[in-house]
Amino acid sequence: MKLRSIHYFQSVYEQGSITAASRQCFVSQPSITAAISQLEQQLNVELFVRHTGGVRPTSAADKLYPLAREMSENEQAILHLFKDSPAPVPLRLGLMRSLGAQRMSDLLTELTQRIDNLELTLVEPDEPSDARVVLSQSASSSEDFIPIWEDKYQLAIPCNWSLASKPIIKIEDLDGLPFINRTPCDVQDRVKHAMTKCGAQFQSRANIRTIEYTWPMVCAGVGAALLPDWQEIKHNKALVLRPIEGEKLIKQIGLAYSASRLSEPVIAAVISVCRGKA
């Protein structure tokens, strides 16, 4: 039994969601899922039951959790006992929502590998921070901006819908189409505006905030949605991505920081990591 699997189990139990646990542990969702599955096989029990809002622990998980927490605490105690703790290097990093678990995991992994003794605190983009990963339009006039990713948005359609057979979607095709309404989303607002201009009606089937919960709902056939071309979305066989004719739906995501802090080693290291990913 791997201690890492115990850590992942503890995080899922406390967070109530594999998505939230992946953020806390700075790893991808498949890594969390695989670790939990391996643990269930070793113990020959089911630890969590999935539902639309996340996961629910079983009675077996309730029994395991106190022991898992004790193991984690003992591990930390052993590490502190035999290690002189160097001074931590604090970094408050603002992260926009719907960044994508895989990209976030890759970025945070590189930061922790590049900056020794990094003490990382993740905050909302509008909270005080040393640097922010945000949309280009969210960077203030007092910040410099380094582009990292470019998200191309397309219409995500359940693969068994007849509309999925069309290589290009016209605005008129969206009239009355069941949509998963994601707010806030400026890309969706632009498409809704175009629909209004041509007399097409936007039909909301479900309302949600994050991309991470939206695309599984598309796969389930709840509705269509405007989604970015992330790898985990593009390669999902239960949906297809189709461009909308005449609409260039692109968002640029990058690092926003104050140029006055360039001389600080931790900020310089963050900039170097982000430039390497651009």
C-alpha cells in the first residue's frame, strides 16, 4: 500500500470531490482516480460513490479515514524530526477558475521543482497576490502579461446527436438547441448576441459555473456547450467539438505580474517557468 494513495484518499474524503482533491494535491484527476481504484482493489472495498456534485464516502471510507489521517500526521512528524527546516519561500499565486486540472497540475509541478522550499498559497485572482494566472483582458494596466495558453472555443455536442455529423455549425443551427448555460462566460455571451441578431433562441437546459463540470454533462447528453479545446475534452469519445461559422472564439491565458517586482528571485523564477510553457 502506497502512502501517496493514502494521501489522495484523505484529500478526496475531506474535499468531497476528485476535482477539488486534484487541485489540493497538484496532480491530475486521473492520477487521483487511479490511486483510489488501486486502494479499493487492495482493501477489497468500495470507498466512494460518485454523484453529480462529487463523491460520497462509504462506511468503509469512514473507517479508513481516521487511520489515513494518523498516517499522514506521523509522516510529517518523522520528516520534521530528522530535517532542519530551511526558510520557506512564500508565493501567493492567483488562479482563475476553469484553468483546467491538467494544465494547473503541470504548472504547479514545474514551480515546485524550480523553486526550492516553495511555500505556495493559491488564491482567487481578485485577492492580494504576488502574481496571477488570468485571462489577458483581466490583466490591469499596471501589470505586465506573458501569454501561456490560447484556448479555442467550439461547440461541444453529444456524439449521438444528429448535429454532431455537421463539420461546421451555423448560428441558425443553435435555435432551440438545449444548452448547458455556463456563467460567467464572455464567449457564450458573444454567441448568444449573434443568435439574437439572427432571431435564434437560446434554450437553457442546465446552469453551471465551471468548465470541469460542464463537459461531463455534455457527455451525458444533458445539452450542448461552448468549451475550450483542452486535451481531456478533445479526446473524449462521448462528445465532438465543432467550430461555429463566422465566430472566432479565442481566449488567451497567461501570467500577470507587476514589473516592479522583477528583481525578486521568486517572481523571476515564476516568469521563467511561464515563458517556458508559452
